[in-house]
Amino acid sequence: MVIRGKNYLVTCLDVFDAGYGFYFDALFADALRIKFAEGEACAIPGFGMKGSADFASHPKRDKRTVRFLISKWG
């Protein structure tokens, strides 16, 4: 993912359909402690025209897992 202009390697843990878009949970490396603002957009290279995901939440307590939303309507 490209976050604030920097490339980061993440592991996709889960993807699910929310009706209006797809949520996916990304696992970041231990050393990274990136704080996201609500609705902050990140790029997903190689994902086509809709290569953008918005920060949604931290669904787990570990802070390494971050949930993003990819809108179906861009």
C-alpha cells in the first residue's frame, strides 16, 4: 500500500463484502506504528482504476491490524 507517499508491504488477513464496498483487514509489520485519520485514503498499486482504500478502523486491540474500505462506486 502507498500511505502518505511511502510504500508499505502489508498482509491481507480478511476481505468481506459490506454491500456498498469491500472491507479488508491489513496486517502491518511489528515495527510500524502508523496512525490513521478517519477516512484517510491510501493507494493500492496494481488494483486498477479503483486503487484507493479509505481507513475505517482498528478492529483488533493489537494496532497492527487496520481495516480499510474499498468503495464499489469509487
